[in-house]
Amino acid sequence: MGDANIAGRTSFTVHGDQSGMSITLYSLDGCPYCEKVEAALETNGVEYSTRWVEALHSGRNEVKRVSGQRAVPVLVDETRGVTMAESENILQYVERTLA
């Protein structure tokens, strides 16, 4: 299931079964750091949803609200109460905690 980013509105794509979904990845289309995190999640069989964000930093209010900053990627693990940024930190978290 996928939605397009229309008129500056954040949309999302669900990967895997939606039931019990607790992982959300805030991502920007074409971002190489985001793509690395997506690949790690998929390689490790982690079900997650993607919230696509605006290209302009000033339009990333939802990312700022959840993480305190506007850069992506940002991973939110609701089950464990974890919100983190920086792709290398997220990759380590995926390998150590979610794999």
C-alpha cells in the first residue's frame, strides 16, 4: 500500500503486515541515508511504516515534533519507547535490537 506526497502533505507506506505495527521511519524520497535504513529494516524482516517528509527542512514539522530535529532518517519504535536519528545509530539499533 502506498500513498503519494501530495501538496506538501505527509503520506505513508506500510511494509509488511499492519497489525501490531510499532516501527515508523520518517524518510525522504531519494535520501541515501534513508535508503540504507530501509534496506536494513527489510533485510532483517522488520515490519515498519514509512512517513514521507517534505524536501524542505522548514516543512518537516512532524519530524521536529517527534524527534526535536528536522533531519531524516528518524526511526520511532513505539513498543520500546525509542526515537532516534542519524542513520548509523539507527542501523546499529536495527542490528542489535530488531533483527
